Amino acid sequence: MAVFVRPINVDDIDPAEDTTNENILTPQADYQQSLVFNNAIRKMFLNRLVQMFSSYEHFVIQVRPSQVRVLH
């Protein structure tokens, strides 16, 4: 099966962001926007970390019945 690839012109590609209506932010607004983004990244990382460690005990530490007497 032959695959034909047509050449792509850079002007034919739509930009991912609309740069024509770009808002110019003040330094304070830019800083606030970066803080909001930073907070969102931290929350996602923390959420994933909590999910990993909440299942850690269930999957990694498996208590055998013989160990229960030792622990009590």
C-alpha cells in the first residue's frame, strides 16, 4: 500500500493560540496568573502523591497472619 504525503505549508496550519487578541498583562496580573498556575500544578502533584501512598499499604505491606501476633 503506497502512502502519499502531500507537502504542508506553514501558512495552512492554524495557530494553537489566538495571538491577535493577546491581552497585555500588568506585572501584578502576570505574577498572579503564574501563582494560580503554580498552585494548580502543586495540587495535581499532591493529589497523585496522596493516591499513590494511600494504596501503598494495601499493595506493598501485606501482613501475614503470623505477623499479627508479633505486632500486637
